[in-house]
Amino acid sequence: MYGIKGQLLKAFLVVIAALSLTTTFVLMINLQVTQEYKTATDVMVAKYQLLESGAALNEAFNTIMLSIDTDVHETDQQLLDVKNDIASQKLFLEENLTDIQSKANFIGFAASLDEFINLVDEGVARFRGGNIDSYYDDYNAATKQFEFVQDNGTILLFGELEHIASRREELSNLYKTTLISGTILLIFFIFGCMLYVLKFSKKFVRPLHNLTVATKKLAAGEIDVRIQKELLALPNETGILANSFDQMAISLQDKVYRLNKSNKEIAESAKKFEEKNEELQKLNQFMVDREIKMIELKEEIKALKGG
């Protein structure tokens, strides 16, 4: 059972829910666009950092191969840190790359980088093992492979820039479409809410109007007025008020009926009383007239005796 307060709250919640759905839709699309931009930026940064890590690995390799007085522990730790960075950056890119061309460029770059890492590990191992004969071959092979890594890195970065440019146009179109769709949806919801509010207000005001009309008729003396059944069946305060008014009208009609009946009985009694009164007056007049005649008759008899 919904009272007037409950119905008003329901209407308010419907309007708020409609506006919330529209706002949520627009926010979700904006969030998606923002996330796309963020992911693209993070991928670009990760690729650049991967190139930097490759350059850091080459620098560490050169330090080991070209410098005699180097701290073995420090250089080994440097190599380990760089390879850990490379591994984490590759893992991030493997999980976040979605464009097919970007994936293909990354696979080629990752393969060349892995080969460079293997050449570095093998060259350092042989150098540390005292194998001087392969020193120049190892160094030249690693250097040549690093150049190949740089070439693939350049392709990787430019490919990502092209992908971002294309995605930027797609995301821009998506954002514009979302704004247009959100605006249309918002207008639609506002129009729908207005219709709902008008329908609700009509449904809410019409029973009160009908009840007011019935009250005016009763005040004007139309005691036979009755409340419409649909008003009596309303499960809210208006229905309660309508039932109370209807009971009052029935009670008033019954009292008026009894009063009219009593007035009629009093009028009939008064009429009978008047009739009895007329009969008594006639009888009294007859008795008076009779008494006068008796007096006159006695005087006539007395006069006759005296004569």
C-alpha cells in the first residue's frame, strides 16, 4: 500500500534513477576513452623504457668488455638489474598490446633483444672465463646485434606512434558520438520524466478535484451526492478521506431523512390537533348557544307567568 508520501518518493526516485543512468552511461564512456589514452601512453612509455634498458645493457656490456679494472660484482648486478627491467617491461607489453601490427613489431623487436641478451651473456661468460680468442668476435657480434635492436626499436616506436594517431582519431570519434548520444539520451530521459511527472500529477490531482466537486455539491444541499468507487478504492490518504466523506454523506442523508420524517409526523399531529380544536370550538359554541337559548326561554316563561 503506497501513501501519497510513498508515491511522491517513488516518482522522485524514478526521475533520479533515469538521470543517474544517463550520467553513468556518459561517465563510463568517458572512463573508457580516458583508460584507452592512459593505456596507449603507458605502452608508449614502456616501449621507450625497453629501448633505454637495451641501451643500458649495451653500456654495461661495453663497460665489462672494454674496461679491465671493473668491479665484477657491481657489473654483474648492473646486468641483472637491466635484464630484470627488460623482463618486466616485456611482460607489461605482452599483456597490454592489442593492435595486431604493434604486436608484430613487438615480437620482432623482442626476438632481436633476446638474441642480444644471449650474445651479451655468452660474451661476458667467455670473457670472464679467460677465453680471449673469441673476444673480438663476441664484442662485434653483440654490437652488430645491438644495432639491429636499435633499428627494430625505431620501427617499434614509430609503429606505436602510428597506432596512437589512428586510435586517437577513433577515440575522438567515440567521444563525440558519446557526447551526442548522451545529450540525446539525456533529452529523451528529461522528456520522459516530464511525461511521467505530468501523468503522476494528473493521477494525484484528479481524485482530489473529484472529491472537492463532491464536497461543493454537498455544501450546496445535494445530500444524495456519492463518491466515485474508484476514489473509494484508492490505497492512500485520498482514499481514506474519500471513504470518510462518503460515510459522512450517508450519515447526513440519514439524519436529514429522519428529520424530514419527524417534521412530517409533527405536521400531521398539528393538523389533527387543529381538527380536534375546531370540533371542540364548535361544541363549545353549540353549548353556549344552547345556554343562551335556555336563558331566553326561562325569561319568556317567567314573563308569561307574571302577565
